Amino acid sequence: MIGSWMPWASGSVLALTVNHSGFDLSIFGPISVGLLLLVVGAVEAAGMIDRLAPGRLPIPKDWRIQNPVRSGVIAAALVGFAVPDLNAWVHGIHGSLATASLGPGLWVSGTGAFGLLWSGWLLRVRKSRGTQ
């Protein structure tokens, strides 16, 4: 969720710096990549709290997240969707006084997506072995 607000790309000319976060990358009009990642992260955080301390959150039983792999795939797809636009923006900034680079928000969001995929896989392995 933190990666949504962090800079996904930065460009600077002399003392002027421009950052693009996940909220600056639009998918469907006003809906941004950062907003969708924030929702996915919030749902997974609530699911994790519910899994660690059942009954503490007022979550309807059929809304509970059973497998974080789905959320990990969604998050990875959103990050992957943003990479070509960010690369085009970074490579579009050129000049002797201008620099641009991909920012930490992109990597933090990608690592979070990988973490969801990994934890979902571990949950499946533990469940299949009966050690949950």
C-alpha cells in the first residue's frame, strides 16, 4: 500500500524535480493504478488480520480472502501495466541537464505483489500438507 504513494518515476532538470506516483497513472479515466493497488492492499491486510485473529474484524464470512494469490496476480498485473508508460516517460526525458529514472514506488509495489503470490503459494502448500 505504501508503494502507491511513493514516486514510481522521477525526472529532474537543474533544481526542478517531477515525480509520478501510482496515483498519476490512470487506467479507466479517474481510476488510477495506485488507487487499485491501495484497495487490493487494504483487502489483503484485513484478510491477514482476520486470519491471524479470527472474529476481530466485522467481515462477512463470504467476503473473507481465502487465497492471496488472486490479489497478487491483480497487483502484479497493475504494476506490469504501468511499466511501459513509465519507461516511455523516463526515456522521453533527455538532455544535457535533464535526468530521469524509475522510482522506489514501482519496486515496492512489485515486491508487494510478489509477496502476495509467495504467501498464497505457501498457504496452499501448508494446506495440502495439513499443517495449517
